[in-house]
Amino acid sequence: MNNNSIKLTPTEKDELNIFFQFQLDEEANFLAAFTAKDPHDQIAYVEKYSRHLADPTINMQTIRVNEVIAGSIAKFVMGNEAGITYWIDRKFWGQRVATTALGDFLKIEKTRPIFGHVAFDNYGSQKVLEHCGFIKIGKDKGFANARQAEIEEYIYKLSD
């Protein structure tokens, strides 16, 4: 275990530019797989997530490690399903930041069931979901912009 202080705060619009920089990382983008068509379009990115900040069905939080912005986490609704999404800056990978942040987030975001979708080969994110009580309930296929191919994804569910 490390001595990092991990804290969640409601996301503010000026933080979106930092999140944009995180998602430019090619390896992170590849692992996330289901990303924007053009991850280099900062205007589109900021516009999209600014709308999310104004949407009362979306709970978007900034993840801070020792007061440094390390990523984001959010609950969103697609169709009639609540979903979870998170992104951690690569320099914080392997430090249990995502697991701790998701565990903390699930204490304040009470929507259940809540689903997580993850690329078949994103083992780190699969472990994060499993450590936080999500159960793998199925799989699907979808077009992954970051890979320009259809790939398999696993579907995880947290019921309580």
C-alpha cells in the first residue's frame, strides 16, 4: 500500500483541459478502446464534457492524488442503464488509484445496478471493477475507435 491521499471533488470546467491531455496518451487510448473518433480534437472534447457537467443525470468527479489531478470518474445513463467510466493518468497506474477512487465514488453514487464495460484485454480495468464488487455478466462486441476495429468487451454489473 502507498501513502497517497486520494480525494474526489466535483469536476469543474477548467479541469476538462487536463483530462483532455490524459486521453492523448496512445497506450491509455488503446486500452480504453471505446474512445472519441478524433482524440486530438480538443474543442469537441471540451464541448462534450461541458454538456456532461450540466447534465443532472451525470455525476462527474475529479480524482486527486496528494492534491494533484490524477483522473476522472463518472456515472452516466445510456438508454435506461447507469454506467461507470473512469480515466487515470498513466503516471498513476499501478498505485491503486482507480480502485480506491471507484470504491470511494460508489459510496457517494448510490445508483444500482450500475454497469461497467471494458475491453477484453484491459486487464487492469477488469481488476479494478472486480475489486470493487462488480461481477462479469456477459460480453458484447463494439467498434473501438482507438483501434479502428470491432473488438470484444466484457460487461460488469454491481447490484448493491
